[in-house]
Amino acid sequence: MSSSRTVAATKPRAQPPEPVADPAQQPRDYEQVRAIIAHISQNWRDQPDLERIAADLGLSPVQVQRLFRRWAGLTPKAFLQAVTLDAAKRMLADSASILDTAYETGLSGPSRLHDLFVTHEALSPGEFKSGGDGVGMLYGYHPTPFGEAIVVATPRGLAGLGFVDDGAREAALSDMRRRWPNADFTHDDAATADYAARVFSREAWRADQPLRVVMIGTDFELRVWEALLRIPFGHAATYSDIARQIGRPKAARAVGAAVGRNPISFVVPCHRVIGRSGALTGYHWGLTRKRAILGWESGLVTGDATGA
């Protein structure tokens, strides 16, 4: 007993890992994280170290380190490793088969949990062709780990989720309106708050209470978006993989267009589609945010695997 007290008094106490930010802190963290990721993306050839990155952005190395630990549960170095080309190539390993086996392989941790968290249905072709005529849609703006988001819901479930950059709420709303120009949009933050909380809080991912998603698109788009839902955490797929999955092996270009028109970001994970070489390629809400989401997911998977 006495020897353990002596050790405790003389040995430096290990610092616990920085906790992942609470919902109120995450949007503020993301604004700085986005600047750091953009800076690294522009200067990666110089391989800037932590001190250089911090100095260029007017922060201290300790601030940058703590920011990433709090936001994603990762150190800056681990985050960068998670979004490198080599990591992307590893995510693509056996990507074609993972689309077929994701629901049968017993994936553990957040990978399996997130798959079970989402259930979906499609509106009728008539409702889509009419531009959503007669469909009532509620929308609201909410903080998320990736900046402010616009959330769109119908009485049947979540229909849209996009991101707001630099306070441009009207642009984000217009992006949703153009998808369903004849729908009836009503601003109601209270009605959509629960969707935002459930999407971005891992504690709310429950298989026995799945998040209901409503997909509104062409038949081809619906098939592509359903294939996206089969890509679990920690994995990626190519446009060609998805084309083969839906029985249209020569339609990779059309698949790319459908991926780009996905209106439900993050939940329907179009960010997990990357080029055959491992390049991240395009993303409707910006490549910086795509890198951020992939790194954030890596933090969840790594944290779950290590018991953090």
C-alpha cells in the first residue's frame, strides 16, 4: 500500500485523452479545424509539422493538438494519416465485396451500429416527377461537428441534410428547394432539432429505434443511394463498385452524377465514395469537409477499437 503511494507521488500522472467535444463546442471547433485542413491540403508537399501549421494559423501547437483531440478524438498526426492517399487505398480494399457482405459480416463497433441505425423508404415516382407538389417539408438550421447544417424533414422522415458555409443559409435552402421546387417548405427549427441530434450523436444510434430516411429521386438515383448505405464506417467504394452493385457496370459516370445529387449528406454516406486511385475526388459540400468527415469517422472507429 505504502509503495503504491510513493509511486503515485513521484511519477508524473498520465494526462487523459481530450474528450470529444459536446454538441455546443463542435461547430466552433470545426471552423478552426476546417482552416487547418485547408491549409494542410494546400501545403502538403512541404510536409508542414505541427509547429509550422500552428504558426501559420496564429495558434499554438498545444491549441492545435487539443483542438483535434477534442473535436475528433485524434491527434493532428493521426487525423492526417486517416485522410492520406495510402489510407484511402486501404479503405478501398475489397470494396466491391464489402457492398455485398456489409450486413452479413457482423461488423462491430460504430461500423455495424451505424448500418442498423438507418432505415429508409422512397416517395412515389409521381411525387418526385411533380417536383414534390403537395409534399410538406419542414426545415431548420442546427449546429453539427461540421459546421451549421440545414435539416429537411417530411412527416415520414428525414429528407435532406446539407451544410451551411459562412452563414449562407439562403444558399443552403435554395439548394434544397431546387431539388423539390413544388414542395411546401416551412421553417421550423424545433421540428427538425431531433433529427440533427440523432444524426450526429453516437449515443442516439440505436438499432431498435432506427432513424427513418425518406429518399426522393429517380429510380436510378434511389438505387445508387441505397448502395451508399451499404458502405460502413472505415470502408470506401468507387463509382465503378457501385455501378456493378446496382447491375449497371458501365454506368460509373452516371453513378457519379447520382452520388453528387444525394440530398442527405453524412447519413447517406456519399463522402465514402472515392476514386479508384484513392483520390478523394469531388463532394457537393466541399473536399475540405469530406476530409473532415472521413477523419472524424476514423476517430470514432479508432476510439471504439481502443476503448477510448
